[in-house]
Amino acid sequence: MARIPTIPRRHWDRQLAAHLAVRAGFGPTPSELDRLEKMTPEQAVDAMLIPPPDPSPNPFPDWFAEPEASNRFPNGLSRREFQAQPPDRKQALRQEFNRHNRKQLEEGRHTWLERMVTTSFPLREKLTLFLHGHFATSAQKVQAAYPMLSQNQLFREKAFGPWIDLLEGVSKDPAMLVYLDNARSSKRSPNENYAREVMELFTLGEGHYSEEDIQSAARSFAGWSIDDSRWTFTVREPWVDHGFKRFMGQSGRFDGRDILDIILKQPQASRFLAERLWSFFGSEIHNESVIRLLDRQLVESGYDLTSTLRVLFLHRDFYAPDIIRGQIKSPVQLTVHLARTLNPAFSDYKLLSQACRQLGQLLFQPPSVKGWDGGASWITASSLALRYQFTDRLLKQKGAVDADQLFPDRSITRIQAREQLFDHFFHHPLREQDQGAFDRMLKALPPPSDWTRNDTVHILSSLTRQPQFQLT
Amino acid sequence: MSTEPSFMTRRSFIRTGIIGGALATTIPSFLDQTLFRLDAAERDSPLQRGHGRDAPILILLQLAGGNDGLNTVIPLENDHYRRARPRLSSVEATALRLTDDIGLHESLSGFKSLYDDGNLAILNGVGYPNPNRSHFRSTEIWHTAQPQGRNGEDGWMGRYFDNQCKGMPAETGISLTATPPQAFQGPGPVGITFQNPNQFRFDDNAESMAGASIGDSTGRGRRQEASPLHFLERTDLDARVSSDLLHQTLKKTPQIQNFPRSGIANDLNLIARLIGGGMSTRIYYLSQGGYDTHANQMYSHARLLQELGDAQLAFWAEMNRQGNAGRVRLLVFSEFGRRVNENGSSGTDHGAAAPVFVLGEGIRAGLHGDLPSLDPKDLDRGDMAHHTDFRQVYASLLQQHLKANASTVLGGSWNLLKL
């Protein structure tokens, strides 16, 4: 393996440890930060990368495990049986079924958000979120809760690779088959939607395949479909095209798996994934040398994400000054980070989910197959206003702000209180030019020993309106 | 209303609003510098500062997902069409006839009536060389007007703002979308994006700490090169000022009666009120999604076109009532048309050339250019070939309507259309 220019042990401090924790997860609590700070960089990275013994305390809602959960049509009917119902009955059944599914989907959002806030293995959830944006699939078209949660579980289980397993899983995933129309693609009239996006958005990027490659891939995926009555993968044999196809300079009687294997042999495939990983975990600022290292690690490890992310998180450039706090928080990052650093026991997941919806990151409903654009596109005039409104609402929730927990020792000075708050919520000190204004605001309040809950909420409200609070 | 009051608003707003409360005692010196620069930039602006009542306005409406142009402006009595679309050509029977060869989809009764009144130009066969069939790349091409460009180019409106609107306030461009359109991306900080005016509020400015560290709000340098913190501080400032203006304008503008209800109608309703209220905005961007009709498109396509046509009819009635129809142009475009042959799922896959629509009073209404040939031997990989470049449409709107220099904005020179 190539030598990685790692972050030197002597540079490791509380701010670097916090940077690792916010990027490889959703943000540290003060005690987690104390722990990571005392480790070596290697130990800290492994603490984020290696699953703890019981990392998933919180499974999906109970209904997810029940057999009828995977019904595609009301009352376990098959497509044909459902279509045969009288129109009035059909409409009534469909309405009730949709209502039920919307409720289940919202429950799914709450459970996933709760998992992000409470998990002891945040990187798995962070990767699951990355994959949700990468293999974007929307419930708006799928119109059902079970396949969306089942896809979410696929991302979680295969999050660390190998990438080919994940790609094959996604290509056979019922939600994806419906979302990109492959479920109805047949030899007689192949549908190109999935074939195009699997190359353009999932593996290679635009410009690295021809229109002929798309047509051949579409023929090869034809017949990969879903069952008529349940949300399960099935191959519709009469729809399969067993003929010869030419694809990326090769020819053969390819099926979908062959297509994926050929794609992953293209040097562009590992390069593309390396770029996506750096852009999600590191920065939108291109860094050729890190991307090359990640690319090489992907190839040498057979697309293993644990070892590839270890390279990323240990790399010196990951800790460069313009990378730290150089990322605009996604709505999920903003809300989950705040919930984790406030009082997680009092998190209101309904409110968190609603905030993500309003701020433009409704889970299970990305805006398009490209996922969320991220970065500066999160911030618009109105989303910034909404971010302030949301943080205020979260702070005002009963139990969210626990002043005793924030300030165990009330005999501190205002300056000490300010420093504690910034360590707790920003994980770094306030910029010097902003200190004056913040201290004047504190000065207008009684000393910390006399702060009421309202005072604390007021301070946190001002703190979360610092533009810097939107950065991570 | 001239744009001057918005500068006054901006100035007084910064002093009293953002730097209000605890911060009022110390106005950072760079904010004064920023205001000074804004004033200087305004004096130097090459553009005749338009009076609010007569400045031209351009509205860009994207039919997102790739509108099936062939089932929007429909060829009549065309064997190639019927053969290519055994199921989907059923819309021909009910089409609203424009000529012997061409009809509009029956759901576009709103367009038909605007066409009959001389307010709608239909431009056939619009596209660009080597069409790209990816939604995202093709959208980028339409937004940047740079088919050869690399990803991440500035938008054509961003370049227009930079060339022709220096020193103008952020709300010169308004986008009613969830994320800023690439068309607005540019070297300058112009352009405000919001979806719902009711949510676009900053309730307690006095608590804001943003004023303490507002950066250079004239935003030198490209957005992507500026630091994220600068970008946030600038957006914070622009948003507060624009939110204030927006709500002042809406407060004095009555609700419009008889507007249909749909996403696109609500957006056009809001734009109509802002125009009526004298907002200094020159460019509006909005988008109607759902046009990516790979499967079972009959019903969904008809519904989208119905919403589109009905919303336009109501919008232009209001523009006429206000007396603003002559200074507004509305361009309806899509990132691409769809494949001539229907697919096996009663839908259509990504295609190339398609019609675009330009609306407004005083336009040269009617059909511009022929429908491209549907003869299989004339198709480009199964798609209609374009005969009009979309940049000709842009250049004509820039030059003839916005009185801007099209070649500075678009680069190169383009044959103007007689719009």
C-alpha cells in the first residue's frame, strides 16, 4: 500500500478530534470528545471505524418484521386481483393503503433519525445517509414504506462494501426497480432509465459511456423485476434478453451482474467513487492527491470502504484549515448534531423530521435521482430563515435545554461560560472579532449563577444564529 | 418605484435592523465601505436605471424532467408520428388545431386562447448541437448556455447580472425554487431563492449576531471561491433585506382573485403580485416538475399541461389588468424533448429538440419554424434534430427585450429571431 501522509500525532488536539467526530458521525457529546482527544489519531480513527459490540440498539418499527408488511397491494392481493376489484372498492382500498404507507414512512424517518442521534456507531448511519443520497430513490414514486425501509436496511448492511455487493443489491432492490422503471423493462422494449443512471450517477459519471452502452445495459437488465404481490425481487424469464450485447468494448450474452462487473473494471469507476467519498466526507474542494490514494485503496482492497475511509480520515489534508468547518451542514447534520449535543433523551423526532422536510432534506424523498446537491445549495434566503426558526423551536422544546447539565458548576464567570458553550456546540472558540458582540449580549444578562432556563435558551438562540453554526 | 428606495432600505436596514439592539453602538467600518461601494457601483452601472413601472422583466419557466414536446405541439395527419407512437398518438384526435399540420394538446386550452389573442410565440425545433440526454448535464447546458463548457460554469443570468446589473440589489433576481438555479450562479452575489414567502421571515433581528461579522456584501470573487462563512454572512444580509422588501411589497398588494390552484399557479400568482407591487426584480425563475414521463404518461402529461396552461391564462389576465403585459416576457423551456418512438411502458425516453414558448404582449405571435421531420431517416439517434439553437432565443430576449448586449453575456454572436 502506498504511504499515506498521515496527520502527525503531535498535532492531534481537541479541535481535530472534533473534526473527525463531526465528519465520520454527526458530532460528539462532550464526553465522547474528551475520550477521542486523549487517543492517538490512529486509535481515534479506529474508534470511529470499528463497530462496537452492540451498535444497533434501535431496530425499525415492529410492523417492519411482520409478513404482511411487504404486501404491494391492500389485503395481500396480487396486482391482477387488485385490478379486478370494482372501481369504487379499488379507490377506497388504495386511499386507505396510501394513508397507512405515509404513516409508516414517517415512522421510518423517526426511527432512522433516532438511530443517528443515539447510535454508538455513527459512521454506519453516516454512510447509510451517503448511500441514500448516492443511490437516490424517492418514495414519491415508489409510493410505499416497506421497500424504502428495506432499501435503507440494505445500505446499512452493505455500507462498508464490497461495492459490487452493494451495486448488485441496489440493482435488485425493489424500490430502485420501481423508481427507475427497470421493473417493467422487457426484452421487447427495454427501458433505459436505470441503465443510464447506473452509469451516469452511481458508478462512472457523465461522459464515460456511450449511448450504445446504455442500450446494451438496458437489454441486460431487462427482466429484473418485482413480484406481483410482494415487495421482492424476481426475474421475469420471458422478459430476459439472452442475445449478444456489445458493452464497453466487450461482447457476450451479458446479464445485469456482468454489466456491473465490467463497469467496476473501468478505472473510472474507482476514481468516481473516490471523488464522491472525498466530496461527502472531506470537501467540495478538489484534492487530487487524496483522491488518487483513495482510488488506489479502493482497487487494491476490492472496493472495501473500511480501509478506504481509514486512508481518508488519517490523511493530513483531511485536517487542513480550509477543510475544518468548511462544509455547510446538511439539514440532517444540523438537526442531528443539535439533538446529540443538547439532551438526546428529550429529542422530538417528529420535530426533527419536520425540520429536515422544510429545510430541503426530506428523508426517503430526495428531489431527484441525483440526490441532494449539498454544499452551498442548502442555503437560500428562506432556508436560512427557516434554520433559525427551527433551532429556536428545538431549543424551546420541553427538556431540550438542561442548564444543570450544560453548567454543572454555576460559579463560573461569563467568559468561562462562553468558552464552555462554544466548546459544547461549536467544538472550537469564537472568532476574536465576534467575541465583543457576544460578550456584550452576555453582559446584559445576570451572572451565570442566576441564569434561568429562559436566559440559557436566549443565549443558545443567539449562538445558533451565528452564521458559523451552519458550518461543520 | 425606482430601485433607489431599495438602496435606501438596504442602508437604513443595515443600520437599524441588523446592527440593532446590543450591537447598534458599533457599526463595523467595513459595512460603511460596503454601502459606499454599492453606491459607486450603482453610479457606474452601464444600464439605464429603469423606473419600476417600465423596466423590462423576464420570467424563466423550466418544465423540469424533459417535456414531451411532440405530444405538446402535435403533428396532425402525420404517418411517421402515428407509427412511432401507436398508443400515445391518441392525443392527436382531440388536439386544438393551430394549422392544418399542427395542433396543441387539448389540455393547453389556456395556451390556445393566448395564441389566438396574439400573446404566444411557439418556437419549433429548438435545441443545440450534440444533444446530451442526461437531465442534469442538459439542464446545466440550458442554464449556462455553454454546451462545450465544463461542469460548474456560471449561469447565463449570472453573467447577465454581472455584466448589466452591477450594484443592483440581490432581489434583482428571484427564484421560487428549493435550491438556487444554476442560471443565477455568477461572479456577483445577485439572486434570492425562496419557495414560500410565509416561511421567508426573520422574526427577531435584534437577537441576530450576524451583523458583527458581516463580510464584504458586494461579494468579490465567485461564489464557489469565496469561503463558506463569507457566503453564509452575505446570504444572511441579503436575505434579511429582501425579506423585508418582499413583505412590504406583499402587504400593499391585494390578493389576486380567480387564480387556479396548483404549484405553478401559486408561483405565478406570487410573481404577479410582486410585479404589481413594484418590486425591482428583473428576472424571475420558476420550475414545474414531473415531466420525466418514462411510463404511463397519458394522464400525468395531460395534468401537467393543464396546470401550465391554466396558470398562464390567469397570469396574463392579471398582467393585462395591471398594464404590465407589455414589459414582461415569459420563456417556457425544458432541458430536452423526448424520444420520437414511445417505449414499452406507454411512456417516452429522453430525447433532444423540442418546442419552446415565449409569451408577452406585443410579441410576434404564432408558429416560428417548422416542426422537425419525423421521417426515421432524418432523426438523430431516434430524436428530432434541432434547427434553432436555444442561444438564439436567449440572445433575442437579451437584446430585444432586456436591452442588454447579448454577445457579452452569451459569448459569440447569434442570429436573432424576430420575436
